[in-house]
Amino acid sequence: MRQLFLLAAVICFGMAAIKFFAARSTPNAPVPRKTSQKYLTLTAEEAKARLDEDDSIILLDVRTQEEFDEGHIPGAVCLPSEDISADLPLPFDKDAEILVYCRSGRRSAEAAEKLADMGYANAADFGGIIDWPYETTTD
């Protein structure tokens, strides 16, 4: 009986070790971002290409004013996510193309969804400034 118990313990330990090392050896696949049918999700590269193509695009930084002042993408307008509300009219046309970003991507996704719910049909989220490999400014 003791040998049977020892054999079961060795098998369980071996299976756990295999699973652990298999999980560690799997390449880190990018985690897909949650997408919504309400707004488009872009990469930083796609957003940069759109901004380079069309200077009428509204670049919306939805971080706090303090975060914005520490550094932002040139041409961005600061409008904190918590200030985006259906109760407050925004100075943008409903058909304007709006590219939204924040620090890491959470607030920009929320803001893009709020904008879409408010009728802004061309709102797109491109995540966070931490993933922006291009120029930033403090001006």
C-alpha cells in the first residue's frame, strides 16, 4: 500500500512539473485587446499612419491634466476620461475622426466606448502612450 501511495505521489509531482515547465516554455503571445463593435481598435503604428495622412483627425488624450503636462503626443487635446459624459456636449462634430489614448489603454477604451455611445461614429482607441514609440512633447 505504501508503495502504491509513493507511486501516485511521484506521478502527480511529475505531471505538475511537466505542466509548469511547458507553461514557462510557451512563447509570450500577445494578449488580444478586448474589442467592441462600437469603436475601432488600432495599433500605435496604425494611429501614427492615420495622423500623418490626415491633419484634421482629433487626437484625444484622456489622462488627467497633470499626466498630460508631463508628456503627450504632439497635437493632442487633453480631455480626461471622467469628463466625457453625455451630459456635457463636446466641441467635436459627430462625424469627426477621433483617435483616443491614455497611459496604458484602459481609460482610452472606456472613453472610446463612451464616445461611440454618444454618437461619435469614428472614434478609435489606440491604447496607451507607454506603447507609443514616436515623439512626445511637454509643450
